[in-house]
Amino acid sequence: MEVTNKYVIIKSQVDGAPKESDFELQTEKLELSVEAGSKNIIVKNIYVSIDPYQLNRMKSQSSSQKTSSFAVGIKPGEAIDTYGVGRVVASENAEFEKGDLVELLKTTLGFDDAFNYKEETDLKSTLKRYFPEGIDIYFDNVGGAMLEVAVANMNIFGRVAVCGVISEYTDAGKRAAPDMLDVVYKRITIRGFLAGDLINLFGEFISSTVDYLRSGEMKVIEDISKGVETVPSAFVGLFRGDNVGKKIVQIADE
């Protein structure tokens, strides 16, 4: 079968805040087929995940490009690969049948309380108000000022798991500077990690998450835009806080 494949590239390395003009939609004609006994499959992409860590792949240089196999650098002109959901349209592989859906990790919500950080003028007092007994564990995906005020409100032997610092990806002036006296005297542990380090637990995670979703213990919020041409605006919007929930682009109908 002949198909028209659409994909998004960067025109040049992106070392500041991303702009829609940094990206370009490309098309190509592909001849696809699966030979009998080849174990190959053809997948039609339906949804793609839009993730902030991709910005570090687009930079001229970033520590992520040398330390993580799934965050290697992207060169101008190369298709930007990502995770998503696709449907099998042809298969010679016994593990996949025509019509099968393949993998997407969904961001889920189930918090006891929340606040809009954009509306708060004093984040330190805000956390004090929401956590009057202090914070024991803080999962950080933001960095910058949020990490600073979290450390300021932590209890003795508090723990910080750092998985991302999105507020620092586009502005070197926003580097977090937690009060080191707090870190020392409260004996706080701060440790970075990558999801890829725990990929061996992915199957178990998916199984447990599906059970939680079916039982209603976890809720899903997705922010979906349609069309591969919306990928640049969807990505840029991540750094403006435009999305509510997991940002996904639907690139085809099922």
C-alpha cells in the first residue's frame, strides 16, 4: 500500500523557549507491505504524546542527550519520535493481530487538594497553608521556585524525588536554589531519577494503573488537539501552561 506520511522536524537547534516557527511539517510517500513469515507489522498512528523533556533533545547540547537512551539529541531535519497509540492495520507477527492497539502512558489525577500556582503571589506561604504539618515527600517535575518553597516547607528527614525541571528548560535564570541550611539541618534527601531507570517495572505499572482506572481510584484528564500540524503549537503550549492534563495530539481517526 502507498501512504502519505506526515511528520514534524525542527529547522535548527532550539536553545531558548520554543516557538512554532522552530518547527516544520514534512510529508513523504511510503510504500508499505508485510511479507508472509516476516513477523513485521504496519501500524497506523492515532495519538502521539507531547512531552516537555523533548526540548532537551532539541538543544545544541544537554546532559540528557548523553545520559539517557530515550532522550538522545535530535538533529534539524530529523523526524521527532515520541510515544503514542497506534492501531495495527496489517500483521505477519503472531503477537499482534489486525485491529490491536499499541502503548500510551497516561497522566492521571487523584489528589486530595490543589491550587493554581499562577494565582499565588507567595508560594512559600501557600504551601504552608496547604501543608500546615509540613511536607514529608515531594515529587518534583518543575524545579525553580517550586522546588525552593517545597524544601522550605519540608519536615525533618524529608525526601525529594526529582524527575524533571520544566521551568528551567527554557530559562537558565530560573535555576533552583533551595536553602542549603534547610537541607542540612532537616537532613533532607534530594535524588534525581529517570523513568527509563525503572523500565523493568513498566508492565507491572500498566497492569496496576488499568485496575485503578477501572475501579475509579484514579482519574484521567487529557488535553487533546487534532491534526499532526498542531504538534508545534501543542509543544510550545507546554511551556506556557496552556494544557490541562496530559497533552496529546490525535493525528488520525481510528
